[in-house]
Amino acid sequence: MGLTVRAWGLGPTTKDARLQARKQAVRDIIFKGVNIPGNAILSKPLITENNAEQKYHSFFSAFFSDNGEWQLFVSAQDDMSNKSEKEKSTWQIKESVTVRVNRDDLKNYLLEKGILKP
């Protein structure tokens, strides 16, 4: 199932901020969960294990690298950058983008890698 998520990212350029926002959408689904009215199951994070990001640091470091496999779960065609919101400060640009994340494929991937327990 694909979830449409709005996320924010920071970066020195618009491109970098959008990249960070897309990563944040995946990170939120994995570790924080997202608010889906009327669907408590999908609102929960995929990983509920305490300190999982630190425990599997080497995996998530590679997974969330700029060219990491997190990109496999974000639909580029659903990236509504024309509806993005932007804030610019002296040091960074803050971008909000709406992306579609394939939660089911992401869950299966984490199960296959042994990060998520069945």
C-alpha cells in the first residue's frame, strides 16, 4: 500500500532540501509513524524496537545515504514539488514536499534484511 506523506527537509539548495524531505518521509514511516485518520495500523511506525536506528546503524547509514535504497520506496511520479512550500533563511532552505511511499514494499524489504522482525 502506498501512503501519501508530506515531509519537510533542510538543505543549502532547493534540490538538497527536497532530497532530505523525501528521506524524512521514509524515516517517519519507519520510526515515527504517520497520522492516518481512521487507520491505527498504518499510523504506527514499522519499527517499534527501542533504539533500532542505533542498533542497526550501519544498515540505516547506507540505506539513507543520498543514493541509498530508500529511493526504491518513493514514487517520483507522485512527488508534487509544484505544491511544495519553501522557507529560505540565510543559511538553509526549508522545503516541504508531498511524496508517495510504498509502505508494504518497505516493510517487506526490512523483513528480508532482518531489521524488522515478523
